[in-house]
Amino acid sequence: MNIGSKFILSFLLVTLVPTILLALLTTTIISGSKKDDAQETINHNLKAAWMQYYARAYQMQYGMLQASTESYIKDAIVGKNQTFLKKQMAAWKKFRPYVDLWAVVDDRAVTIASNNTSRVGVRLSFNGLVEKSIKKKTSYISSEKVSRDILVQEGLAETARVPAALDDKDGKGAVGDLKEGIMLLVVTPVMDDKNSVIGAIITGDLINNDPFIPDTLAESIPGSLVTIAMEETQIATNVMDESGQRTVGQRIPKDVLEEIRMNKGFRGETSIGNRSYITAFDPIINYDGRIIGSLFVGVPREKFVELQYKNIKAVVTIAVIGLFLASVVASFITYMITRPIKSLTRKAQLVSSGNLNIHTTFKEGNDEIADLARTFDIMVTNLRENEDRIKVSRDKMRQQTNLIESIINSLPYCLYVIERNMGIVAWNRHASLACPICKCGSEDECQNMNFITHLPNDELKEGLEKVIREVFATGEPRHLEQKVSPKERGAKELVVRTSVFPIFSERRMVENVVWMAEDVTKKKEIEASVISSEKLAAIGQLAAGIAHEVNNPLGGILNCLYNFKNRKLTDERKIEYLDFMEEGMKRVQNIVRQLLDFSQQHAPALSLTDINGMIEGIVPLFIHSIKDRDIRLVKNLGTGLPPILVDKHQIEQILVNLILNAIQSLEGEGLIEISTRFEGNWYCILVSDNGCGIPPENIPRIFDPFFTTKGVGKGTGLGLSVSRGIIERHKGRIDVESKAGKGTVFKVSLPIAS
């Protein structure tokens, strides 16, 4: 749609929309007002219907209250004179022919006489209403649901029966004929001269199939429709169906029934007998508050439709006239506005094709279009001036992009960018050409391939997808070390360090991850060599202390041998020398065995290790180093600590290094304490001393390789560096706290497998 059409449409909308809205608002206000008036009228009609509903009941109550004071009635009740009472009720019937039930009961609500039947001795309770009237000594009027048994007993079953009829809304028939009924009851107690209740007179007007209330209200208020329903079934009405029959037996609408069951009145539109009515419903409630039916008053909705049609016709007429006038005005204004705009459009097309040597012609005036033309000229001028700068920036960006690609492709790592569905997005040249663990034959061979399935090594695939999905979910990087067997026969097993890093979007969402692999086989071999060298250095330091301890028993043994050789000894003395020599050799043997256990080379292997037991085995190695010094070595091991999964020999090496460092830091009297405990999910080993401490400026460097403050020949500077590497491979950490001249505490924290 061009701009001219848009202008015309805008003018039409500006004209039509307010007109239509105003007309609709007027129609709505008029219709709403009429509808409110109708609803208010119906509410008044409902009040009149209730007065008509109870009119007969009040007549019955007035008559029976007078009869209950007559002495001959009291004598007949006391004497249970059925014949007299039946004649009396027959006489009353002539004056109140609409009364369907006449009965007299004693003070226990047992029948003495009934106008409809000769049967006596039957209890008439009507849901407890009779007993309540006798007990309270008060006359009651109530609408009550009457069972089929009572209706049969009183000969009213056929009068009350409401035949089943089809429902106008959903076409479903009623379950069957309605055989119960609603009766407007009046119970009047009869009392003797001592004000004691001797019985009661019961009168009842059966509502079922009785058109009195609907027809009477229609006569007084022409056009009114009235329906009385028991629960969902209409039992009396003046609403007619299409065949001219009363809609007795049909059901009231479900939405109305739901409101009635919640003891709420219903006001509004609903359908009765396939016609829409503006209605008012009220529930019919018996004496103890139970809802047994409803009373409805309504008028047809058709009378409001004609006015709505007239309003719509007026709206259409006004809209057509407005459309014609707006079209003429819009066409003229559109031409005046779009002429210079079309010229600007042609110039803009030339600019888009690359021609920047143009000028506009419509610059006169102070309106927005003239401002647009002048702004267009400025824009074209700026474009010409910036074109060279854009070319320069583009060249720089291309150079930076090429540099970044060269850096990435020069990395000695196998690098892949992976999306959430495990598809490969990008990779570096090392991954496609030089990587020994994942090769791609051509530059496009791996594009969109599943990253997991493209890896040739099963060792790399194992658990990798789970790790990648964890990085996508948590945004935390993960690092792994795996042993990989190359596919080439006879090739050496590789150690591969892999890392998975998240790539965040501007919304801090992980959109891709980077998988990076590095062959660290040689690095591991060098580390193993360094660890072995450091261990041998520790053995040398231990051996210096142990040598003295070995020489002492050896000197005693040589002295005993000399005495055996050059002196005459008694048998007791010989036995004493032999025992001394045996004890000395066992002592030497035990010291040598402890040193051999520590010095043996072991392949790294994780196993459940009792750390406390391991410490108990290591401590004796240092007894000889501190024996002639005023140093105490104290163990404070936590109780009940379970074994944890570590490489026993590597942890031994860490503890030996830490204890040797503590011994070397002590001058004169000293204390070294080894303790263990749990801290959350960490198994903590602490080695503390009260030695010379570490200067603050050296603490950040103590874990650097080859950093040492010891003299030449007294240390390699690798002990703490190797120890930290071992601990990090165990996913743990090592911390240090030290004060110069006060002492040092090294804390090793190892994770506890959950």
C-alpha cells in the first residue's frame, strides 16, 4: 500500500471511527437503559408474584387460626371424633376449594382425620414442620417438598404428577415423570384451656399443575410470564411452547439452577421454551432453610430488538455519508502531500543504487517535507564524506578478523564450538589438521555434525555429553584428564586434558560451549619425573636423620661380636649378648623397612584410604630426625573419620614434604602438630608449627616451582609446587596461614565423595 492510499485510509478512519464509536455508545446507552428499566420492572413483578404466591396461604392461616379457638373443634380433637372432623373439613372445603389437603393430627402429629382419606393413625410430619409448630405453639406457613407416599395417601398423586417433556436447550428428555410435589402448607396448633397443645390443623395447597399464581399475575400485569419450579423441573407456568402448551415438565436453564442451588437470586437474560427472556429468579426455601425450588418472572426480549435495529440503521447511514465526504477531502490533501514525497523517493532510489551526486529540488517552505528534503541533502553529503572512512574501517575489521582467526588456528589445541544439540559450529585448523585425537578430513566435513559421534576415541566420548550439558545448564567451566588409546597400532597411550567453557550471550545465557583438548602426555611424564626427584630428595633428608639411628645399634652389635671373639664369657653373659644383638638388628631392620616403604615408586591409583592410619605410619620416619632436638611431634587426629578416595602414596609424599618443612623451620624448642577433621564436604589435614614463619611478601610465591629461601643444596624449591599439583588433581586445595616469628599452618582440603 503506497503512502497516498494510507493517507486516504487515515482520513476515512479519522471520520468513521469516532462516528461509529459514538453511534455504538449511543445505542449501548439506550439499550442498557431500556434493559435496566425492564429488569427493574421484572423485579417489581417478582415481588408481586411472591405476594400472590402467599395470598392463599394467608387466607388459610386466618381461617384455621379462628377455627383452632372453637371449643367444638377442641372437643372433637380430644375425643378423636373422626366423623365430625371430616364433615367439618368438607364444609371448609366449600369455602376454600383450592385447598388440596385438610388434615387434623394429635399432639404427636398422628392423623385423627383427613378430608381426602379415611386412613388414620398415620404420622404427618412434612419434614418436621408439624412437630415444630406443635412444640413452638405457633402457626407456620411454609413451602415443603411432599413425597410420593404422602401424595398417594392423600389421593393427590395424579394431580401432582408432571409428565416428562423434552428440554428446549439440549434436546434431552427428563429422567421420567415427576411424582413428587411442592405444597404450600399451613400448620395451626390447637390448644386447650390450659394452653397445652392437643393437636393441629394442617392445610395444604398443591402447586404442581396449578396455574393460579401464573395466570393471576398475568391478568394483573399483562405480558408477565411466571414459572414455579421444583429443583430443575417446571411444575406450574404460563409460558407456552410453539404448540401452545404450557412448558410444565421442562427444565430451567443450568446457569439459573446453579445460582438457585447456591441460595442466590438470578437476574438477567436466559432462555425458556426456546425463547429469550429478561428474567428474575428467586429460590423457594422451606421452613428449615433448604432450597426446594424457584419462582421465576420474566418478559420476552423481542421488544428491545426493534430499537437496536433502528440505531444500527442510523449508524450505517451516518458512516456512508462520512465515508463519501472524507474520500473527497482525503484525495485532495493526499495529492498535495505525496507530490514532493514521490520526488524524494526517486532520489532515494538513486542513492540506494550508489549514486551520491544528487540534490533535491523541494527545499522551500518551513513544513516537515521541506525539512525532510534538507535533511536528505545533509544525509547524502555525510554519506559521501563517510564512504572512505567506512572502507578504511572495513579493511581494519577484515585485518582484525584475519588476525583473530590466525591466532585461533595457531593455538596448539584441538578447539571446537558446540551448540545445544551437540552440533559442531566451528573449529580451528589444529582440530582439522594436526590434532592426534579428532581429525576432520576437510574444512566442511564436520559442519553441523554431532560432536560426540564424530570423536574416534571411546575414552573421550565416555560421560562427555553429560559434562557438556552441565556447562550449558550451570555456566561453569569443567576440566577433565583422560587417557586415550590412539587408533594407530603400536602408538603410545596419550594423556589428554580437556576443558569445556561456556560462551555467554548479551542476556547472560549460555548459547554455545567451547571444547578444547591438549595432549599433555609429555607434560605428565615431566611432572612424574619431578615428583620422583622431589621424593628422592625427601628420602635423602630422612636418611640423614636415620643414619645416626642405624649406627647406634650397629655399634652395639659390633662391640658384642668383639667380646665374643676376644674374651671368655659365661653362658649367661653369652645369652645376654645374643639377646642384645637380636634386638639391635630388629631395630635396624624396622628403620630400613619404613624407609623402603616410602621410597618405593607407585603408579597413581585412587583407593579408599584411612588417612589417620596413614599418618600413624608416617610419623615414625621423623622420630630419628628430631630425637636429639627439643622438638615435640603431636598428633591430634579426629575420631570416627571414614576412609576417603585418594592416591595413598601421593598424599604420603605431601605430608612428608610438609613435616620436613616444619622441622627445618624450627630452631631450638619447637612443636609440630598434625591434625585431621571434617569441614562440611571436605576432609582437612593440618600441619602446624611454631617456627620462624613465612614473610608476607613470600607467601604468594611459595607454590611457584624452584622458589626457595633455603641455602644452596638444602632444597629444590619444588616440594610445595609438586604438592599443590597433586592436591589439585585430587580436586582439592592447599591453603597456608603464617606470621613471621610465630609459625605456619598448612591446610590440605580433600573432597569427600557424595
